[in-house]
Amino acid sequence: MKRSDLTAKDLGQKSGVEFRTIEGWLGSKAAIPRADSAVKVAHVLGTSVEYLVTGKEPMAIPARLRDLVDDLVLLDDEELDPIRTLARTYAERRRESSAAGSW
């Protein structure tokens, strides 16, 4: 909330989550929010539910990889295995080339 300059009351109004509920999360009881409320608040704050709950930023997926990730999510483990192997092979080649000063 500090990053967005919103008060708990402002956040409640914008997210549709009751002000007292938000105060409860921030207060000494520090209750974990319900999932639906956390999603609403995260949306208003422009962050993730993971960040709200843990305080840790999730790893951002670079824009050039988002379509690939969307496709990979649809695959099962058996279908992913050869893709993992290929990606690891290329990554290892890249590391070796970088270490050797070329590439």
C-alpha cells in the first residue's frame, strides 16, 4: 500500500473488500486473507497474491517467453521431458561458450 499511496480505507473502496478486513490483515492479528479477497486487493495494488502473502516478488516471465510458457503449461510431464532435455542442452552450450569467451 505504501507504494501506491493508498490508505486501508481507499484500498477497501477500490477492491470491494471491507475496510475492517484490510485493517485486520495489517494489524497485530495479521490474518491471512481469503483467496478471493487477496486477488481483488492484488489487482488494485498492481501486484501478485504471492507478494501480498509472502512479501516476495514472483519471478517475472520475460515478454518474449510468455507465449512459450502458455503452451508449455498445457503439456503433461511426459511431453515436457524432451523439451526440458533440449533446453538444458542449449543452456549448457551457452554457459560453456560464455565461459570460453565466445558466443
